[in-house]
Amino acid sequence: MVDLGLLQTFRVLEEQGTVTAAAHALNLSPSAVSQQLRQLSRQAGAALLEPDGRRLRLTVAGRVLLGHADVLCAQWETARAELAQHGAPARRTLRLAGFATSIGPLLAPVAGTLARAGEPIQAIVTETDTRNSYQQLLAEGFDIAVLTPLSDSPPTDDARFHQEHLLDDVLDLVVPADHALAARGTVDLAATERATWISPHHDQGRLIHALCTAAGFAPHTVHHADDWQAVLALVRHGLGVCLVPRLVSLDAHPGLVRVPLAGSPPPSRRILTCVRRGSSGEPAIAAALTALRERAGQVSAARVG
Amino acid sequence: MVDLGLLQTFRVLEEQGTVTAAAHALNLSPSAVSQQLRQLSRQAGAALLEPDGRRLRLTVAGRVLLGHADVLCAQWETARAELAQHGAPARRTLRLAGFATSIGPLLAPVAGTLARAGEPIQAIVTETDTRNSYQQLLAEGFDIAVLTPLSDSPPTDDARFHQEHLLDDVLDLVVPADHALAARGTVDLAATERATWISPHHDQGRLIHALCTAAGFAPHTVHHADDWQAVLALVRHGLGVCLVPRLVSLDAHPGLVRVPLAGSPPPSRRILTCVRRGSSGEPAIAAALTALRERAGQVSAARVG
DNA sequence: GAGATCGTGTTGAATAACTGCATGGTTGAT
DNA sequence: ATCAACCATGCAGTTATTCAACACGATCTC
């Protein structure tokens, strides 16, 4: 019979695109992955992959198997979750992942809450971007991810994941206090058409570009920085403006002001929790998700008040 | 991750009742099965079994896992079946099992038909009883079984199997030609209350006992024989009567006559096909099932005419 | 209480799995 | 056109796992 580990390798291969990348994600050598795939192909009784240049492409049979692999792995996760409810509560290390700005307001408080609540959970928090969150979640490197979905992210009903809306992180225009727009109560995005922009790190930059495009102009981006504090420093020196989510604190930059964007609801980035499908029932994961939701509620309430 | 083989072992253990029996059914040593179960328990993260005298009993967690194991294995069978439809048609050895009387009219003709039809199938026919059919089907010793369900057989909606009605094998009272009931057009079962009975082999004997009980009397069984030809020989020598399904030929016993039983439909034994759930879509299995249904139709039509 | 049955440790051999390296093929830039 | 980087895969060699055989303690039956 088949080892679900082989199916898992197969799924990671599809997600990563190459044997080498899959091997890296699984902490294996490319050779091992290659052999596992051959064995899977033998046990499935069909060719799953075919050479495509210097990489591999899934055959029709491979794509068929992939669908079943998702179902099988989810079913196994469900089984594990249900078993964990019936057995003795064992100590569990939960690996939480999130984008940089989510750690301070969300993941760190939740990890602390879980520890104080006496849950038999040891939380490990890691910072990553959206893409890696999905990949490592699939490769079982993380158990829970807090992320902002991108246009190429798996859809909410993806068979491999279980994703839930956590909160909407509202975006404000951030400008120096002496900026022409600083005194406004709200500002329309179109009013910034002539402004120069600071482009934040990759994930967020794409969102800003999409919003400006929707508002009818292409943002004139000059400077670029991955770190929000660097972005804010650039804004503070009058080098441009930027849209900054409210999870990013401006406390370190007294010379800057947030100008809310017009619209109801105002433009925001959606923040989701994501776990492997089937695993959301596991006690440790369920507890962490609940704590995350609760914390997200507090954050939202604080912003409103 | 988990090997489905371990879940398979776990399922066979449940079906067989003891580690030793499961090991025998899987062609393994009891020690190997014991170790596999330990590994499964470790990977499931819960105790699945607990000692119960000199045998094992499933824990609550074990019973939970068992349900998931059935689903997982069926899902894998489905995947295999669907893959076999997309890949190149490979040579396949199909292992068919059936009770003794089913082989002549059903399994042997079907095996011949499949061979002549040019299907890439090598059929292997084995005779067994109902209980072993289910067990070997689960242990992957057989692929298709033709059987008569008993009171302790898995129900039709059992998660592990896919069972289909094949035909109803009508039962007749068989008596010597000079018997008092021989000349009747039909006979009510109650009319045989004072007769002495020949008890056929175990499976069939239970059915006869149940029918007589339903008719209001306990059959007075004197002789016993597993083989139908032996039963008929006993009847021929005036030692008793018996209910004999029509699949059993009386050709070798000119001195005997069938007296149809009253009732519409008349008493009969249900004959089912049984395969592992999910496997019925596999081309080879689907072809064999179709051939079986067709052959069963011919048999039924011949009996009617 | 003797004998049979059952589950499970242990041990050694066979098997399988993984790493590291080498090879052949492919892509893309110089 | 050439070269370097990249990728999948085949081939040892090593490591880890799996299984059968036997032994042992526990349990049930007669």
C-alpha cells in the first residue's frame, strides 16, 4: 500500500515546481525526492510525471492523483485531529507563521496567552511572507499561518488549506505632518495622483499598485524599501507618500500623520488564518485559532475607538 | 506520514479479531503485525489497542481511527481505479472468489468470457465460503467475491465494501421421486414439518434453519454433509429431505425431483457481488462485474424458461 | 494444573531509504 | 557559438527499517 508521505512529497513537488525545491522544502536531497516519486509512480501504476525541458510536468494521471492526494491528506489530518481529542492531551509544539507586521499585534500576544492559559502548547513563531507560508504549511513546516492573500495565492476553497478571515487591516495614506494632504479628514486616493510614492516590500507593493490602478492612475514610485520603518523614514524625509496598514505603528515617527482614505469600507488588506485542511479540529490548533480570533477582535476594537 | 499499509493491517486486525489471525491473513508473522500496530499507534499519537485477556480490544481512539481508515483506504482504491482509467491498459490478474456452487454457473463462464474477449485480464478463481470471502477481500487476497450474505455479514452499506445484488437463487424442496410430496406442483414449507432433514454445509444450513423457524417449526435434522452431491445422495437414499438452490444441478441424481416452494417470490438465497469500496471503477474489475451481471441474467432467464 | 493460545519483546538477516557524487540534458547570457 | 548555471536522475555506500524466528509471560480451557 501507499505511504501518505509519498503523496505529500508529490504535493510539495507540484507546489514548488521542481524536484530540487521540493527536496529543500522537505529537508531531503533531490535524489531522495526523485526516488520517492518513482516509487509513487510504480505504486500508482501510472506515469505521473514527464520531462519538460530541465524540469518535470504532471501527466494527466498525475493531475488526477494530485486531486486524490489532497483529499487523502486532508482526511488523514482530520483523523489525527479527532484522535487528539480522544487521547490524553499531550504536549504539542505549534509552529505559527506570520508576516512581519502581524507578529507584534497578533502572534506574539497569542503565543503569550496560550502559555499563560496553561494549555499544553509550546508556540514557535516565525516570520515569513505569504508565499512561503503556504509552501511551508503544505510541507508541514508550519501549523498555522497568518497571511495576506495575493492574487496568485490559493483560493479560499482550495482543497489543501482551510482559510478563515481574521480581520481587515485598514490602509491609511501616510504623509509628513506639513504635507498638503495632512490636514484633511479623509482623502481620496485619486488626489495622490501627482505624488511620488515609496514602494514597500513586494507583497504590499502589489496591493498598492492594484489600488492605484483601480483609482485610475499608475503610482509614480521612486524609492523602495522592504522594511516598514525604512519606508516611514523615507516618507518622513519628504521623499514620497505611501499607504500603510494600521497594524504598522507610527509611534517611532512623530512627524508623520495618517490620513484615512475615503470609502466605506475604506481600502484594506484582508488578513486570513490558514491551516492544513482537516487540521482545524485538533485541540492545540483550535485553541490557537480561537485565541487569534479573540486577539484580532481586540485589535479591531482598539482601532475603531 | 502514515503508510496506508499500517491502516490496512489495523483493519484486518479488527476483522480477524487477533493479531495471529491477522498476521496469517496478511501472510506475515504475528510479530510483524504487532510491530506495525505499535508504529501506527505512535504515528496516530494515541493508544489504539488495550489488552483484553489474551487478546486485544480497540480503545475509543482505535475505533475512531478505524472509521477514518475505512474512508482513507476506500479513497485510495478510488484513486487507483481512476488512475487505471487514464494510464495505459496494463495486464492485470483478477482474483475472483466464490462459494462452491457459484463457480460452475457463474465464475468459470465469466473467467472464460473475459479471456476470450481479449481483455488484458488474467482471472484466477478460488472457492471459499462467505466469511473468508469478506476477510480475504479486505486483506487484498481477492478482488471480487460472489457470496451469499449471512446474518453476521457486513451490511450492504458497510464502509469497507461495495456490494451489489447479482441474482436470487430460488430454493426448492428436493425429495426422492417416490416421496409423498414429489407429485405436488408446489409445496408449503410447513408441510415438511414431520420430515427428517439433511443439513447441508454450514452457511446454507443456517439459512434453512431460519426459513423453517419462520415457517413455525424446527427442522428435525439427522444427517449432515458439506458437499451438495453428498447431500443429494443422502436424500436419494430416503434419509431425509433438503432445500436445494437451483444453482445446484440435480443431473447426477435422476431419482430426485425438485418441488417448488410456495410463495411469491419463493424462498431464495440472495447472491451478491462484493468488492472493496472504491475499486468498482477500476477497468478490470468493472469489466468482470459487468460480465458477472450479464451471466447472472442468462442464468436467471434459463431457470425461468 | 497441564496444555494450548495469544501478544510482545529480542536478535540477526534481508530489505529499503537516504546522502553524496557523477552524468546527461536544458536554459539563458555572454 | 560558448560557457556557466540549473535540473533530474542514475549509481554506490551507508544508515535505518522490516520481517521471521524464537523465547517469554500472561491467559484461557479442559
